Amino acid sequence: DESKKYFEKGISVSTIGVGEGYNHSLLSMISEYSGGMAHQALESNGITEAMDKEFESLMYPVASNLRVKVKYNNRVIYKTLYGIPEKKNSDNMVLFELPRVYTSLNRMVLMKFKIENPDRDIDKNKITIEIDYFDEIKQSDVSIVKETNLEWVDETDAEMIRDAEVKEVYSVAVINQTLKVIAELCDLKDYEGAKTSIKETLKSLRKTNDDKFSPSLQPLVDELEQTLVYLDRAMKKG
């Protein structure tokens, strides 16, 4: 919640996870919701590299005030934005922003839609992507408009993503979002709902990753499974 307040003021919060036992999900959520970067420093030189990237982002941005607006028609239903918090979501439009873009930034954003009662005209369900930013090198405003088809898959296999990098980004985003939902449900003392959310997420993650988690994903999956144990203990204690 605090990182969101910074984000609304145009201030980003970056995080550095030191070693191997830190709370990856928490740091990712903090940096994600304030538009900052999440760094990992397994050894001491990793801290220096993280600081170098932070200074680069401040001193040498290639673009600023990036706004991405996605427009869609009434035939499709917007579900979720992964990888960056949405700034606005209304009137068949989703907007997200990045205050600065620099050469070392590599941020993947995934957006999921749903369609009901698909027909032969399914390929006509296009979305329009409007991109606006200030080019720091040319010192001029840039606007780009693109129209593209959505890639549709059967809903039962909706999480079967092929690209390894996309799987990683998607999985981490799903875990972060689930942890946020769990926290909200626990605040409401809906522990059963929190358990259901975890189980559904674990099922989706196993399907997406073919039950083979990368070294960076495995600790996050372990954290979800351990949270199930904590919830059971809490419920038994009343």
C-alpha cells in the first residue's frame, strides 16, 4: 500500500534482494506497484551492479512518460494485466504507465482477455494499442498506434504458454497477485477462501510449467505451499 502511494506521486521504489533467503514475492510487489526495479544480489558485487542500473535509469533515460493504452470492443472481456499495475480500467480501455524507460530495462507485460460464445468471426476481435512517450534523445513526443489480433486458446489450456521467458514472467506475476489476494482474504478472516486461491494458483502454475519449476520459481512455489500449512494451523487454533 505504501509503494502505491509513492507511485501515485510519481516516485518509484526499487528493491534489492540480498542472498538467497529473502522474501522475493514481497520485494517484487513493492517494486512493481511503484514502477521501480527489482534486483537480486547473490554476492556483494550484485549490490554495486544494482546501484549502477539505478543511476543509469536516472541519468540516461531513453524515454519518459510512457503511456500504453489498450482499447478493445464489446465482444471481448478484459480479465487481468500482468507485469505492471494498471493505471485506469474503464470504457473498454486499459491504461498503464512507466515514468522512465532506459536501455537496460526489460519489462514484459501480459494482458488476458476472455471471449464468450466464440463464432467464425473470432479473428475480427482486434485490439488497438496506443503508445505515447517523450523521446529523451530526440527531445520530441512520439505517438504510435497499432492494431492487432488477439491469440485465442481453449480456456482449459489458457495457461499453457510455450515461451520460457514468458512463462517465468507470467508465473511470478500470478504468484505476486495471489499473495495480494491472500492478504486481503486473511484481513477479512476468510481463511478458507485464501486456501482455495492458493490451491487454484498452484494448479495453474504446475500446468503452465509442466510441473518443472526453474530455480528462481521454486522458492516462490514453496512459499505458497508453506502458506497453506500456516493457514491450516491458524484455522485449527480458531
